[in-house]
Amino acid sequence: MPISSDEGVGGMNDNLLHNTLIAVHILAVIAWMAGLLYLPRLFVYHADAPVGSDMDKTFQTMERRLYYGIMVPAMIAVWVLGLALIWFDATKLWGPSFLGTPWMSTKFTGVLLLTGFQGFLGASRKRFAKGTNTRTGKFWRMMNEIPFVLAIVMVLAIVTKFGDARFGG
């Protein structure tokens, strides 16, 4: 949807700025989702590694690097870019009323749940590092499905814009 041909931030027109924000936001979401899907998978195998073994130490290194090197920066980027898009959409595209639509509420709830899930994974990573994990590989296999289910719901909400009459919902 064309926004404007006026000069925006740094001489970039609003349309280009909006599309760039969306593109970088999507890339950050991909990186974040990769981590949210991979860390529980690492935990599946880590749960079976004897505490203090070479395998345990290898998993701890992999998990720490994934969490702090990819997941935390990606989550921060998702939030910053998402908030920038909310500001942009509220001030230049749709007006603030879109924040109360069912699709936006679904998206925001999903992001909050994924953020909480990342916090849970971070606390679990620390338990693995201390050798105090009590959860089984089976538990982590089930947890591995949570981010994907949330992603399905969020993508359907965003793409269909359900419940928003402006988009036929």
C-alpha cells in the first residue's frame, strides 16, 4: 500500500522506509524463530548427557552462544523494529485504531508469549549450566513445538488481518 512520496528519515521516502523496516523486521523474526526452535532441540539431547561430561560442556557452549549471540540480539531487534513499525503505521498509514484490531492483538499476544518463552529457555539454559536440569528430553521435544504453533497463529493473523473491516475481515 503506497504511503507517500514525501521525504522521510535521512532523505528516504516513506514507502522505502516502511518497506525497509518490514524487511529487516522479518529477517530479525527469522533469526529469533531459528533460535527459539533450535535451543529446545539442543536441550532434548543435552538432557541425556551426563553432567560434567565433555558432551555436557559442548552443549553448554552451544546453548550459551545461541542464546546470547543470536536469540537475545534478534529478540531485541524484533521488538525495536516492531515498535518502529507500530509508530509508523499509527502515524502515517492506518492511524492508531489498528492497535485494537483482533489481528494486531493476536500478533502482540504472540510476541509477548514468545518473549516469555525465551525467558523460560534462558532460565532453563542456566539450570543446564549448573547441572540442575530435571526435565527430560521428552519434555523438551514437546516444548520445541510451542514457538512454531505461535508462529502459525501469528502469521495467519497478520496476513489475513482477520477481524479488520478495512481489509475485508
